[in-house]
Amino acid sequence: MIAAIDNTILTLLINPSAKAASDPKTNLPTPDIKLKLLSMLDDLSASNARLIVPTPAIGEALCVATPANEILDKLNSFTCIDPQAFGMRAAMEMADVVKANRTGIKKIQADATRPWQHVKMDLMIVGVAIASKATRIYSDDRSQSRFAELAGLEVVHSWDLQITGKYRQKNFFEGDSDE
């Protein structure tokens, strides 16, 4: 499987003080976000999946996180992470999404709470994801999620992630036996 992440998820991965998005069901910040993200990375690595990190997302994240070299080293420490640049193929994929979904794009533009120039970064991230053959994107950004859905990508939000593997708390009685 090939998946991608956007700035919202990348920021949670690299910035210890980043706040998790609110779960729409509870209107509270997503609990245990670091454990959920580490579980996601471990699960992707264990299944030999690739996690595309578009360079526009890296650029956005580095604007608020320092030092950059340490962050890039941390990203490189995970075998599943694969940074990908916004190049010619991504530009073509982004343009195809826009042309095929003009009405949907105009609606997203009208609903945008951020300046349109900033929202265009979301389109670039989708372009990189599609050019890299991703089928899923992890995002907590509303417009990013809507662009990704228009492009046919499965969107997974941080509040949908599960704690798995070594990060999951064992049942108190697990492994005990009365025999």
C-alpha cells in the first residue's frame, strides 16, 4: 500500500507541542495522538507500505518546527517514510483533479477559512500523493480532505487511528491463567 500525509499529520509527528485536532464525535482533542501516530508508522513499516511525505507538507511543517535537520533525521529514521517532491508529474495530476472537479473545487474555495494561496498547497499535496500512486491520505485538514476525496483518495483522520502493537495497553488479566 502507498499512503500519504499532509501538514496536519506531519506536524503532529515532528512537533511535540502540536495540538491534536478535535474528534468531531466528542469535540475534544484526539486522545493519545502520539501513540496512534507511532502505531500507524509501525503498522505501515511492518506491512512494507510506503508513506509519502509531499515536500509542500514538509515545507509547511518546517515553518513552525525547529531545528530542521533534526526533524529530517527523525523522518528518515522510519523505513516507511518516503519524501516526494512536487514535480512535473504532480503538477499534471493536480491540474487533472482541478479540471475534472471545477464545481467541487469552487465550493471548497468558497468555504475556505484560510487564504486561497494557502489552500492551494493542499492541491499540491494531493498532486504529489496521486503522482506517487497513493490510495490513502492521512489528514485532519478539512479542505485537504475534500480535495483528496475529489481525487479518489481514501481519507483517514487522526481520530480514526487505533493504538496497535507494542503501544496498545494490555488487559490487566491478559496472560493470567487460573489453571
